[in-house]
Amino acid sequence: MNQLEEKFETVQKAPEFKKNSQVFRFIGGNLVSFFGDQIYMIALPLIVLAITESPLSMGIVAALERLPVLIQPIAGVIADRFNRKSLLLVCDLLRGLIIGAMGALHMNGSLWMWEVYVGSLVIGVLTQIYNTSQFASIPRLVQKKDLQLANSVNTGIFNMAVFIGPGLGGILVSFFHPGWALLLNSVSFFVGFLTVLSLKLAEVGHGEDPKTWGAEIKEGFVFVKNQKPILYTNLAMFFSVFGTTLFLTMMIVHLKLSVELSAAQIGWLLSIGGGGAVVGSLVTNLLKETFTYRTILFTAGFIGGISIILFGISQTFISLAIMNLVGTISAAIMSPCIVTIRQVLTPDRLLGRVQATSRFITWVSMPVAAFLAGVLGEHVSTGFPIILGGVISTVATFIYLHPSLNSQVVE
């Protein structure tokens, strides 16, 4: 056994999944944080519309939130060089403070758009670092054979929040000041902070002679290039993420301005989709027993892309809810598969960089897509960027047919 294998064996000293209290605490903390995020997702667009009445302003906010994807390669080195638990704690703490301040300012009628822009950008930076560090931490909490299950449960918990959060968020925004929604999201980050604080995340050395930052970033890109299952899922997601960003940026604005749904109706519509997504994320394990990643990713991606197109042309609550349900089920099936492929094929010392490199490749177009959605929504219609996004996402799924995804990547 070589030095790397010895280190990986040390990391794998975790109890069976059903007896793993640490991973359940971690997932429980994620549930609370995810719950707050869903309320934030409804509240922020409505706050921006209340201040500016402009779809373009929402596009700018969304673009600023996604702009920090450009620092992903650096975030990967940070996650591999520094204590990941400390990074998670700092990111949760700062995000809670910033969103809480935005909520309090809006309740006092003193929140300016420049403050929303700056807050969105900083939150975006912290979220990139947090997500990369979280991805790299999960393999240290569970045994290798439980990675697919852990990722499926974590995605299921996220979708449970998607199921419950938007409906309650819509009601909260309808009956109370939207600033309360941001304050509630702020509290969720502090709960996440306390959860991470309770975890034992042992650090593993990653080499005796640290490389330069540039060399470490390059190492991540080279590894992704050589691992074809990771490379081709990233290429497919580059295009599909562009399409889904067009959709997600305009979704709330479209439902509010064009379809004329109330905040409560928007919340319930999103919650219906979240309920289906819970099932989708948990059924992934069953699908993996019969089908290859190639079949699962192509089929779910194609169906999801078509659902976005139909969402863009639907005008009734029922049809919109059905299309959102189908789309979120598809996304929930795909997500654990892609995450597990990356984690299983990547050694511990590269986990942060490979995840960051992958996210850089797949998310680099998100700021452009978000801004474009705002422009198209302002000057064409709010439905047009949604339909365009669905077309792009559907076409992108054919990349998943690459032969490297036709084998059982995870044994």
C-alpha cells in the first residue's frame, strides 16, 4: 500500500452509514440551511422587484451571485490547503451576518440596490468556497462504499427543503414583510455553523513540499482532462447549466409578472416540484443498480430539458406545477450521480481542486446567462429566456452518451 492509499484508508475509518451520527448531524444542518435558502430564493427577487420593478435588475443580481464562479480554481486550492472545517464555519458565519443585515435594512426601508449588489457578490464568493469545502469533506465522514448513498440522502434532504421551504416562504412573504424571510435565512446559516462546529473533521496532509498556487490549480485541470467520465459530464453540464440559469433567473419574475401568480402560489408551485425531487434523489440508488451512468444522465437530462421548454409556454398553475415537478425530479436523479463520479475517481488530496475545476468549467457561463436572461426578459418577454434555456439544456444531454459513461464507474 502506497502513501496515498494509507492516507485514504485513514480517512475511511468511519462507522456504517446507519450508525454514522456525524454524517446525520451534517445532513441535518444542511436541511436547515437549505430550508433558509429556499425562502431566500423567493424573497430576494420580490425585494428587487419592490425596489426597482425591473427584470434587468434581477438579472444583474443573479449575475453577481454567480460571478464568483470565476474564482473556483482558487477556491479549490483553498479547500485543499486549509482546514476545511474552519472554512465551512467562516462561510456560514459571514453569510448569516450579511443576509441578516440585508433583511434588517429592508424592513427599515433603507436597503439600496447597490447594497443588494455588493451583498450578492460577497455571498456568491463565500458560497463558492463553502460548497467546494463541503464536497471535499463528505468522503471523510463516510466509508467509500456509502458515498453514493450519502450523496443521495444529502440531495434528498435538499429537495425536502425545496418541498417545504418555498410554500412557507411564499406565505411568509405574503403575510409579513419580506425582510423577515432574509432574517430567517440568516438564522439557518447560524444553525449550520453550530452543526459544523460539532463535527470531527480530521485533516489529512497533502504532501511534504507544497506546490505553488498556479501548479496546484494546473494539477486539478490536468486530472479532470484525463478522467473522461468527469470531463464529459462537465462538458455536458457547461451547456445545460447555461440553459438552466436562463430559466432559473427569470422563473420567479416570469411567474409574478407574466403569469400573475401571487407569492403564495409561487411558493406552493415550487414546493410541489420539491416533493417530487425528494423521490428523484432517493430513487437514484435503485436506478444505479440496473442502469449505467450514461443511461441515467442522458434520460433524466433530456426529460428535464423538455420540461423547461414546456414550462416556458405554460400559463396555468397546474401545467406549470407539473413541468416543474418533472424538471426537479430529473435534476435530483442526476445530481448524486455526477457528485459520486467525481468523489470516487478523485484522491483525497485533489478533492477540492477537482470539484472546483469542475464547477469552474460547468458554471463559468452562469454570470453571462443570468445577465442575458435579464436583458431578454426586459426587452423580449420573461418566457423567452426560459424556452431558450430549455432548448439548450435538451441538446446538451447528448454529450452524456460518451462511451466513458457506459461503464460502472462506482464499484
